Amino acid sequence: MGTTKIDRARVADTGLRLLNEAGLDGLTLRAIARELDVKAPALYWHFKDKQELLDEMATVMYRRMLAEDLPGPGPERWQDQLVAYNSALRTALLRYRDGAKVYSGARFTGTDHADGLETHLRTMVDAGFELWQAVRAGTTAYSYTMGFVTEEQGVRPMPDERREGFDIDERAARMAAYPLAAEAGAEIFANYDERFEDGLRLIVAGIEARYGTR
């Protein structure tokens, strides 16, 4: 092993790079150490366990989303803010194999998210929402995005890949006795961009209907 100097940022960056090669199940501290040309115990100076590393990786993912997908001023309307943020989040997660699994339940290691969250909550409160309503609206849209991407990556681990067993024509032939269910496969396992956008708009419409249009 070499004497390469490492820090949290370099370990997390290496972890994200290896994630695209091996997926979450194949990502180990030992593999990262090997890639960095250090002994595995050296990583424990920076991360006590794999979950702490995943927290840092998710934080890096968020920071990259801010820099690459949300670089300018956000929309003024709360509806457009919800759509813009969750669309950017999906784009960011799809860059990484198992991106949604890494991000889900992660504890951010910084406060980078606080500014955007404060801005969005302020927009909704100023529009007439109670704070609890604004929180439920935001977390509902977020949960939709995380669930959608988790399912999407179950079929397409990466945007240019399709997992074996999800051939739409084969599925339709296998379910020929159930014509509607068979035909639905072309919608369930395709058109992800359009379906995500439509679903997000349905959630926004539901928020307006539930709490009153603002």
C-alpha cells in the first residue's frame, strides 16, 4: 500500500465512483481503501462505519445537485419550486447506481440543505400555508420522488441499462390472458420522464385541493 493522503471528501468521491461500478451491495470500505491505495483501517479515521460514509456520499450528491441542476435562482411560485427541486433530485439520483438507496434515510453531514429548505418553507408560509402543511406538502413530494426513482432504478440501474426480466413484449405475452394488465406494462416500465413529471403535477394538484389553492 502507498502513503496517499486521504480526507473525507476524497473517500466520498471514490465511494460514489465505485458505486456506479459495483452498486450499493458491492460497495465496501475495503474496496474503497484498495482504490485509494491505503489500508482499510485508515478510513476509520474519517468514517466510523459504512453508514457514516453513505451519509457523506449523500451530502456530496446534494451539493452536486445544487451546483449542476439548481445553479440559478429558484422559481417564485411554491408549485414550481416543488416541481423544480424534485425534478433536479431525480436527475441527481439517476447519475448513480442505487442512488436512491444511498440517499434515502441519509443524514446530511452539513447544513447545505438548510438555505433551500428555509426559502421554500417561507414561500409556502407566505402563500398562506401553515408550517405543518408546508412540511407535509414538501415531504409528500419528496417521498414520491424517492419511491419513483427506487422503482425506476430497480428496472434501469443506470439510464442506459435495463435489468434482465423486464422485457415489455415478453411480459405482455406471458400475461396475455389479462389484456389490460398486459397492455399496462408498456406504461409501467417505460416513459419514466413523462410519468414522473405527470405524477409530480398530480401531487401539486392534490396539495392545492387538500389545503386550498394559493
